Amino acid sequence: MRCICCRSPVEEEKVCCPRCGFPLLGGDRENRQKIAGDYRKKLLGGTFLSVRQYYYGYDGNGDLQELKSEYVRAACAGELPPEGILWLDCAFAPLASGRDVELDIQIQNGSRSHSARLLVAAGKLDRMTRLGIYSDEGLRIRFAVGNGTEAVLSDSVPLLINQN
Ligand SMILES: [Zn+2]
């Protein structure tokens, strides 16, 4: 069986999910799902996901150069759906076609943060215009690059900073 909160596999005799700590309740499924949703929101409500954005401009010689880069907040982990992709509605520039995409991401909770460089093998997609976050099992996420019909996912990273 799987935890209704984070979808990790759980042995039947356990009282709580070892991954997210959600109690393995009885009762009707709809009610359990609602409780699990509230639990996730509370557990992940202080965790934020950011993606590094690069800004380019022309120097005095007319050459294009990187001016600065900074992490731009993409989503609060507590607002992610329990499964599937949340497509981001934000001002990420369309990504160049025919190339794999490298994303520098950061997961932050209070003063603690974890950053990672994720490769998305999106080179075979026709047009990549959208960036999303896929809710993986066990309170993990993957970043998604898509073109409206197809999506390619990155490796998975944990949402909870002290977990592997
Ligand atoms: Zn769980």
C-alpha cells in the first residue's frame, strides 16, 4: 500500500508513513484525502522553490553579456498538487529548441536551503515554452519542461531539506 499523503510505499503494519509522518488512518477515502491534503500544506507550507534566472544585456562594444543572475521564486511546496505537474505561470523566457536544459534550482525553508543543478533532456522536444514542477512520490519533486503536449522531467530532488 501507499501513503495517501506522499505516495511512498508503506508496510501495512506501520502506524505512520516513515517518509512524511502521516498517520495511516482508517475511515473513508475522501475524508482521508482531505486530511492528507491539509497535512501536506502544513508540512510544506514554509518551503519555497526557486529557479535561477539570467539577465543579459549589451556592453559598450555591442557584445551580449550576462549582467546578473538571481533566484526567482517559482512556487510554494505547500501549493503543489499531490501528483502530476503544476505548470508555472510566470515570466520565464521561452527556452531554445533542440537543446537540453540546465536548471539551477533552490529549495528554501527559513534559513536553510538546498540548491541543485538539474539537467532536463528536452533536446528532442519541438518547442519548449513551459516550465513546471512534477510532484513525485515521497515528498520529492522533478522539474518539467514542456511544449503543451509533451513534457520531459529532470531527476528528482527531495522537498524536505534534511532528507536525501
Ligand atoms: Zn507519506
